[in-house]
Amino acid sequence: MVKKLFLLLLVMQLVVRVFAQMSDEQVINLLQNAQEKGMRQQEMLLMLSQKGVTQDQLLRIKEKYGQNPSENVTTNAVGNRMRQSENNANPKNP
């Protein structure tokens, strides 16, 4: 019974995460608004990670829409910061 309840909660959490993910357009709009407000890259990273944006999504956005230099700079910087944060949070074992 406990095992079934645990699995149910795990599946529910996964479903919430999948449906809570922002669209690429929403992420781009957030980045543009943050740049216009003069937000620092660390602040953008924190904001995006709190909203569930993943490094993979940022890289996909960069590949798809990265032709605009101002957007490219932001997605590069934020993507690099996210990668650094993930590496710091999950160090590889030798």
C-alpha cells in the first residue's frame, strides 16, 4: 500500500513538472524583459530556474532563435551559469 502511494505521488510530481514547463516563447519574453530592466545574469538564472526552465531548454532556444545577438548573449550567459550551477550541485565522482 505504501509503495503504491509513493509511486502515485512520484507520477503526480512528474506530471506537474511536465505541464509546468514554460514555452520557449515565454522564456524568450522573460529574458527580453529582464534585459530591459537591467537584471544581472545571476538574477536571470535564479528567476528562470525558479520557473522550471532547464539548461536543455535554454540550449534549444539558443539553437533555434540564437540568431539575434542580444538574445544570443543572454542565452549563452544564462546557459553557462546553469551548467556551472548544475556541476556544482552534482559533482562527478572520479
